Amino acid sequence: MSSILAFAGSNSASSINFKLVRYTSSLIHGHEVELVNMASETFPMYSEDREKQLGFPEALVKFQKKIETSDAILVSVNEHNGGPSAYFKNLLDWMSRSNRNYLENTKIFLMSTSPGQRAAIGAHEFIKNTLPRVGGEVSATFSLPSFNTNFEETQGIVDQELRLAHKIALDSFLQQL
């Protein structure tokens, strides 16, 4: 049994990426899953001066400990202007300053979704290329386009082809744990 930390790269209380993570987490059995809603997690904007003067924020240290003690991560990233949100990029910046290899030996199921057809692919690709630099292994990916059309709260992914692609990606991720 592996421990999986599940969260979205968004701090929005109505995050569609968190809804996708919560749905995906509900499909995982036989592993310990900790679901974290990042809407309740705040981190100051990274600056080298702040780091030197005040050190690492307590909230960051606690969150990073969760990441470093997990065997795997399930994360869905949102997109702002073609890239990851400033919130998520800031979190990655802080963590890389604290421990350059904070994802060492960690399997990652990387997802993304958006209201549009591109499914936050710009942020998805940026993060997919970034996480291995800090030791993570992106072992499966999934992007859900047109969230409001293809997802319903009570049913999850409603498009059968996308539901199957999601299941295949999730199964692949879980088999690698």
C-alpha cells in the first residue's frame, strides 16, 4: 500500500482541477490517499530577501513534509495565460529552495483541465517538464478538455472516451506504485 498526496495546483475555492482530483481520488482503492484542498493553503510570494530574513514559511514546511513523505502525488494543474498559475509556480519555487530534490523517488499522476478545448495544456506541459528537475517521475498524464461539458459532480467524467482514457492513465499510475 502506497501513500498518495492528492491536490490541485489551484487555490480557488471553486477549482475545477480540485474537482477532478477529488473524483480521481475516489477511484483509488488499496492505497492511503490524503486529499488536500489548496484553497486553504496560503504561501507568501517567494523572494530571496524574504527567505534570507524570515526563512521558510511554516505552512510551506508542513506541506513540503507531506510531499516528501508521500510515495506518490496526484496533481491537477490549472492554467493562467498559457502557463501554470502564479500560486502553483510560487509553491514550486519555494519548495525547490528548501530542498532541490523534494520529489526524489516520487511517482506523479499529472492531470489538467479547463473550461476550454485545450484542457490547460500549456500549464500541463510546463509542469510535466519541471517536476523531473526536482526528482519527480511523471508516470502518467491526463488532460480533460471542456470541463463543464465533460464532467458532472455526481457522475464524474461523462464522455465515455475521455472516461476510458482517464481510467487507463490512472491504472497505469497505480500499477507503477
